[in-house]
Amino acid sequence: MFNEIEKKWQDNWKSNNTYKVSNTSDKPKFYVLDMFPYPSGAGLHVGHPLGYIASDIYSRYKRLKGFNVLHPMGFDSFGLPAEQYAIETGQHPAETTKKNIATFKSQLDKIGFCYDWDREVRTSDASYYKWTQWIFLQLFNSFYDRKENKAKPIAGLIKRFETEGNTANGQPTTTNFTAEEWKDYDEATQQNILMNCRLAYCGYGEVNWCEALGTVLANDEVVNGVSERGGHPVVKKKLRQWYLRITEYADRLLEGLTKIEFSDAMKDMQTNWIGKSSGAEITFKIQQSTSKLTVYTTRPDTIFGVDFMVVAPELELINEIRSPAQATAVEEYIAYVKSRSDVERMAEKKITGCFTGAYAINPFDGREIPIWISEYVLAGYGTGAIMAVPCGDERDFKFAQHFNIPITNIIGAHFNGEEANPTKEAVLENSGFLNGLVMKDAMEVAINKLTELHIGIKKVNYRMRDAAFSRQRYWGEPFPITWKDNVAKEWKGDLPLELPHVETYSPGPDAQGPLANIPEWVAQELETNTMPGYAGSSWYFLRYMDPNNNETFCDRKASDYWNQVDLYIGGTEHAVGHLLYSRMWTKALYDLGFIGFDEPFKKLVNQGMIQGSSRFVYRIVGTNQFVSHGSKDNYNVHPLHVDVSLVDGVELDMDAFVRWKPEYSDVEFICEDSQLYRPGTKKDGEWKLEKYICGVETEKMSKSKYNTVNPDELCKKYGADTFRMYEMFLGPVEQSKPWDDKGIEGVHRFLRKLWRLFFIPAEASAKAGDEGKKVWNEDKPNDAELKVLHKTIRKIEEDTERFSFNTAVSTFMICVNDLADLKCHKKEILEKVLILLTPYAPHIAEELWSKLDNSGTILDAAYPKYESKYTVESSKEYPISINGKVRANINMDLGLEQGDVEKLVLQNETVQKWLEGKAPKKIIYVKNKMVNVVI
RNA sequence: GCCCAGGUGGCGAAAUUGGUAGACGCACCACCUUGAGGUGGUGGCGCUGGAAACGGCGUGCUGGUUCGAAUCCAGUCUUGGGCACCA
């Protein structure tokens, strides 16, 4: 029955364009956004819709509350998996992507979401990536003006170079020169300098190269030294790469966090990723050399505790300063470091290093400080060199110990000689002019002194690096860039620069992408890299506002109207990728005057992940026997995933298992009671006492683990409304939890019970699924019934507002139970309950609404208001507790004065017994809830 | 190692500001409805002692603050997530 109702209303909404959203309205606007999905070939599993259902409920709720709600959906359809699938099967990514999107859309529609599909965006559509390319060009043609702290068109910078050079204005991302010098530079030199200023720039850099995927990866796409996708090894490689100068936005990205509602956990993650630290850069003279060594430290107060210097092996400086005696050792060490991959370094974490033979001079006490090189110092952070203070830093301490370098103690008793102590509270000793100062106060004194002597400056550093923005792949946005004589220029054709069709996806020469294999492409000297997956997703929320505009990426009127996304729902996995990039793009577009806000998402809610509950069978190694969970430890077994649909709870359907895959056709089972069972040896219907118990583990839901559950089947069996409410009922949206459908019956029962408030099925036709006999009436409700209604209105509103959808479902259940107890079938009550229910179970609400002889759609009904006279208790038995422990009840009216309450309490028999004639110390009357007597 | 979020019945969970812990649902038990099954209904359901009335204990563990703690504080164990030689 529910299936037909749902089909009927889904068709009705579609043909009436019920969810069409207009960019003009008298109503206040509200923008609810989901993180759009990557349309994988596996289709939707029950984990995907969790956030979508939550956002759908909130959107529908806001619509009922009188808002013009934008709630769009689209597809993040460029990316690696489609291309890898293409390599494996030969199907073109455009084809598979189209097919997958169709599957996703039909699956989404079955759940009854209120998307305006006219606003759908697909990042791989030329009409969409035209604007991704356009925005890229804006970034390419802009620089970050550090003085005004915003992005500006690069034309202004060129003008500045021509008139003032780059001395006073200081764009520190490039070198200094005068206006005359600028004019004398040839074009290549000028372009080189400009490239160093552009917000999207091309440069040579150490990148994360993944051989198996044939591409570079951004830092957030590499996990534990292997690729996030596929788990292939990743090595450092020097390559020409496009980058986004996100580091220029580091401070604003941090500052912006205070203006938006993200969870603390999310803010912490972004803050840590940006990794701001402040300290000083200090330059040391080197003995018998004109070279100098500049280090970055957060602890300039420990300058007198420096016992050695460490330089990253990659630094050129090493060749200038190393002593002849150490030359061979240094070269050998550098060769050794180069031979090691990131994975090895991380796995081993051993202490290695090599003395250069050179010494730096401590500027304050003239001490000679040996300069070492070691892989534990990173070339890419700070200056690539550190001053080591073993008494205060654990890594420095271990290094000193390992190489027998004497340790200077500047913190007295705080250092025990056994381990370093990174305290800032110690009083400094052996520290020259800093003696007697507490460390945290000494920092400023030290920095001032260094500045005064021109050997150091205060310095802020960020852990975040510029974002690698090119991929050596096919299935992504082409860069509208041409190369001539090693100079990158904006492509002069009309956007979009369309992705050409290819027959093969194999990499081009010299670690270039497949585009390098296309002669016409190369002939035009076009860039052969493509943009990364996050390019299209960094601005899609803007395109929804004005999706069909062919003149601009998003009309300013539209973006001014819809403004920020009011509510963004998605997983935490994008904390340092997508969410940071979109924030940066928004800021850049804001700086350049294309939009009027500089934070894209006002509020972010992270939905938890629904994990799969995997089942395992245990194959005895080298045999075709499987042993049950209880006795698996007695054998040498190999665990294998088994499809969850073949398992009832933990008990395997052995006959279904042998039919599952051909290679299992003649297996045997050693069951829980150690009996051997061979499928097919017992006839159907014969009692099978043997049980095979599977192992259980919670892991990520994925097709390869056979633990996915398809929402289609649940919608078919129970209906979309049941499915929607059950996903919410499972627990708080923010929380991750393994999927489990054993409670879905309860929610389904609730909806049937709701139905029976309107219609009672006739006895004989209970199974036929017709609507039954009408029982609803138009009688006037009484106080008890109104009380149920208004309490529900209040609770549902509160629950919905605070995204506590699980308790909201409970509230509905209580409401329906109460109405059933009261035998209340009154239209006046029921129709209001239906309105409350609309966001949660739109189909059944709409159906019953129409059956109550209402016209129009319930989606635009007026949201009921609660009356407080029905939501408070008028009189009640109140508990009295004595020293916090409830001992008796007392009858009294609400809103009594303290004095009256005391009198009433003292008359109570139980209290008198406890007091034994003495006066109580205190009588506390708590929030109209209870009374506590302190004795 | 560092940062963050959790830990409550057989299970998913609730408890919005410190105020009668376990709402609601699942599972389970008993009964009613039924020829039977399903559906539907009523009641029970933290542990423990007790025939019962009633009592003791109880929100990972150990302490503390408070008339009163799942909630606040200190320490500790544990699960999940993030970062990881960032000087």
C-alpha cells in the first residue's frame, strides 16, 4: 500500500513542479545544501542518504515555516575512479558517469527528496566546467596583495612593477627589483616573476607522486604514505605542477572560523592543518665561511641552550659549508636519504644524521655550534634548518644522545638528564642576558635583542602548503592555458575548453597525462594536465543559485539573494580538503568582487558514517572446509567476507552460500557443534540442527566487503517514509554507527498505527491493502487531546531545530500512542499532526491530508503553533526528597511561593518522621519539579 | 607522541540549565484476539535480596565538589576520529 501511495505522490510532485524554487520571493530565504555525491558505479547504499534525509527534513520544515528554501542536488562527476574503471573496462568515463548518475537519481527519487532537479549541476558537464575554467583564470590572473590583505587583478601588479618596481611595495613571493630593471627584463623573466605572484601558479616542486595511479596527489589525498584511493605507494618527486596559493589565505581561513558555526572538532582539524606557529628566524654566522645559516624556532628564549644545528639534507647550503674531511660522509648520507621512501621513513623512525664539519657561531656567547644534517628536519618547513636545544626538545635530545653531543642545561632542576623538558615556566640559567627570566617572558626579550642586532626577526610559520592543483589524468577539467617557450599564457579561445574524446587512458610521455597523447592538443600547445577532483566542488554551491546562466558563473543578483549556505550537511572526511578549498575560493571571488560574502557556509553539521556490519566465514587453509566461529581457533584459517544477505543475524544460510559463487559449490562446513555438514545432503523441510556461526566486524560500508545494504530494497519492503524515519531513529545524525535494520519494524508499525487513527482496515480485507473504513471525524477536541497535540508541536519544533531527529521520531510515536489511547480520531488534531510529520514522512502525510478532504498540498500548509496553556502541567504530585533522596510525594499547585511550599512540606508525615522535631537546614524548591529538604 | 569526541540495560538509544536514570523502539516473557499463523491489543522487562510489601546497588574505573552528579572538577582505563618528525 505504501509503495503505491509513494509512487502516486512522487509523480504528482514531479508533474506539478512542486519543488521548483524561484530566485524571487517575498519570503525570507534559506539555503540547505548537501555535499554532492561522487556517482560511483556501486550505486547508493544506506549510508549515503543519512545526511540527505536530515537535510530534506530540515528543508521541508523550513518551507512549512514560511521560507523560500533552496535545496539542490548535483554530482561531483569528475575524478579518478571513473577513469580507473575506464582503464579496466575500456568504457569511456563520460558513458559510465552518465549511467551512474541516472542510477543515483532514480535511487534518490525513491526516497522522496524535495530537490529542484532543474538546478542539478554536474561538474563534468562542459556548461559547468566552463565556469570552473573561468574561475581558474581569475585566480591565474590575480595576485595576493599582502598590504591590503586581499586578492587583486594581476594587471595592477604589472602596472606597479612598471612604475615602482618591487622594492617598497614588497610582494615577498618574489624578488626585489626597480622599475628600470623590470623594463629591462625579457618577457620570460617578467612572466616568471609574475608567476611567482599568481594565486594559481605553476612551479616545480616536490609532489606526492603515485606511480600506480599515474598522477600526483594533494597532501590530504595521501594517508600514511599511501594513496587515499587504492592504497598505492606514494613517493616524492620533483615535477612541474599547478598550485593554488592557499597559504596566502592562511590567516583569513583561521580568522573566518570564528564567524561560522562549525563543530569544535572541525575547527580544530582545520586549525591544526593550517598549523600556525610564531617564533623567530635567526641568522648565524658560520666559522671560516661567508655563508650564513638561518633557522626558524618557536623558542628563541632557548638560544643559549643550542648545542648543535640540523639542516635538511635537501638544502644547497650543505655543499657550501661542509668541510673537505666530511665531504664523502655527507654525500653518502644524502644518497642514503634519497633512497628512502616516505613509507620507510615513517615506519622506521630511526635516528640518522651526519656531521658537516662546519660550525655556526652563537651570536651572544661566541660558542662554536656543530652543524649536522638529518632527515628529521624537513626542507619544506620554516627555513629547512633548526637550532637544536636538547634539554628542551625531545627529538633534539634523542639526537644528541645518539651522537654523543654534550648537552647544555639552561633550565636547572627542570632538566633531569634523562629526558628533555619542553616547559616554558622554568627560570633560565647559563643564558647570558636572559639569566633569571622565566622562559615565556624571555621570548620577547630575545626577539627584541635579535632584531636590534639585525640577526633575527619575529616570524610566523604555517604548516599548510600551497595546494597542488594539477593531475596527470584525463577525466578532469582541462586547463585553459597554453605553453610557449616555457611561458604559460591564458588560452585565447572561447570557454569552455572542451575535454577531447580519447580512446586510451594511458599516461603521456614524461609523466604527462593522457592529453599529451593527442596530437591536436599538443599542436595547440595546450596544457596537458587536468584539474583535480576538488576544482569543481570548490564552487558548486554558487552554481545552484543560477545553474543555467551561460553569461556568468552566477549572476550577482542571485548570489546576493541566496547568499551563504545556511545549513551545510556532510561528512567529516572533507575537513581539510573540500571545506578548506571552497572557503579559499569564496574568499578569492569575494576579494575580486564577484560575490558579496567571504565564507561559503554559515553552519555545518557533520553527519556520522553508517558503517557496514561485515560477516566472515573461516576457510581452513588449503582445503574447501569452512569452520564455524566458535572452533576457528583450533585450525589454521583464513577469514573471508561473506555477503550479509546470506546471513541471518550471525547464522549462515549454508545452502545459499554454496549457490553464491561457483567456487563454493562443493564446500563442507564444520558447524558450531563440530558436526560436519555438506549442503544438499538434507532435504528441504528436514530439520537442520547444524549451525554455522559467522564472525562479525564493523567496517566501512563497501561493495568489496559484501556488507552494503541497498536502500531500494528497504524502500520497496517498508516504504520510503519508514526508511526515512528509521534512518533518523537510528541515533543522532552526527554519530557514526553500524547499520542494523532489526528495529525498522518498529517504525513501520508506528506508521500503520498512525493510519489506523484515520481508517480501520475491514476484518476480511486486512491483507488486501485497501485503506479501510473511515474513522476520522470532525468533532471538537477536548483538553486532554489538545494537550497531546500541543506538547507534540512544541517537542517536534525543538527537536527539529536542534537536529535531534531521532528524538523527534520518538515524539511522534508517543503522540500516536497517546491519541490511540484517547481514541482520538478528530480531524482538527490529526491534520496538525500530519503537518508536523510532513518533513519526516512526506508521502503518507500528503496522502492522509488529501483524504481528510483538504485541498492543495500539505507542503505549503501553515505550520501549527503551540499554545503554552496546553503544554504545562496544571497540578501534579510532586516528589519530596530528603538530602537528595526521594522519600514521599506531595500534592500541590504549580507556582506556589517558597513559603507556602515550606509549610506544605513540613506538614508531610514522612518529612516529620525524618526531622524528629528539628528544623530543616534548607528547603529547596527546584524548577517546579521537586522539593528537596536538607537536614 | 599531540589534539578532539565518545563509554548509560540483552541491543539502538533518551535524559535541552546539576534535580525521581533508562523516555521511545527492538528483542524477550505472559495473557487476550485467531481454527492456526500473521496482524492487532494488554501487561512485564537494569542488577540483586525477597512469596510479597519493601530494601540494597547501579551511567567505564578511582577520588573530589554539592542537600543532590550520567551531567561539574582531578586522575585513570578504553573505543573511535584527526595530525604525526612542522622545530
